[in-house]
Amino acid sequence: MDIVKIIGVGLIALIIIIIIKQYRPEFTVYVSLIAGAIILILIMDKISAIINLLTNLSQKTAINNEFLVLLIKITGIAFLTEFAVSICKDTGETAIANKVDMGGKVIIISMSIPIIASLLETIIKILP
């Protein structure tokens, strides 16, 4: 019941933030960061199991391992970017959140170019 732990950490952090916000609002960011780190630690087992499953499947098929590594990195960047954007928005820095979001998207697109190029090459080979 990992979801119960995750929800529990989130709700406890929320209660602490509500209480701290009345007296020391500058500490709410730290509580949010700590809660996010705890949640990431709680899901690390699931993430490693998914990566192991994908690695095993790619070894059994003809999928290029480089593409699998790129997809895992892209997914990690998407998660980390969303985490950073959420923290920025929590602190009221929407402009910075938008810039971080845009930066994450640009990095994801630039990292996906080899996959897109390979897909286009495959399509060109299929077409007469």
C-alpha cells in the first residue's frame, strides 16, 4: 500500500505547511522540498522495477538499447521538471516556473532527435 504512504506524507506536509505559513512562511518551501524528496524515495523501488522490466524486454527484442536509455532519461527529465515547476508555483514564482517548464521541454525535444531521426529513416525505407 505504497499509495497510502505517499498520500500520508502529502497530507502531513500539507498540515505542517498550513501551520508554519502562519508564523514563518519562508519555511514552507523547505517542508515542500522534504516531502517531495520523501515521496521520491518511496517510489524509487517502483521506478527501478520499471527500468529493469524495460531493460529485460529490450534485450529480448531487437530494440536498440540506446533508445531505451534515451526514453528513460527523457522520462526522468519530465518528472524532475514537473517537480521543479510545482515547487516554483508553490512559492508564487509563476514566471520562473514557466521558464523551467520551457527549458525542460526544449531539452526533451533535443534529446528525442535521434529517436525521431531513426523513425523517419525507417519510414523512408518502407516507402517506395
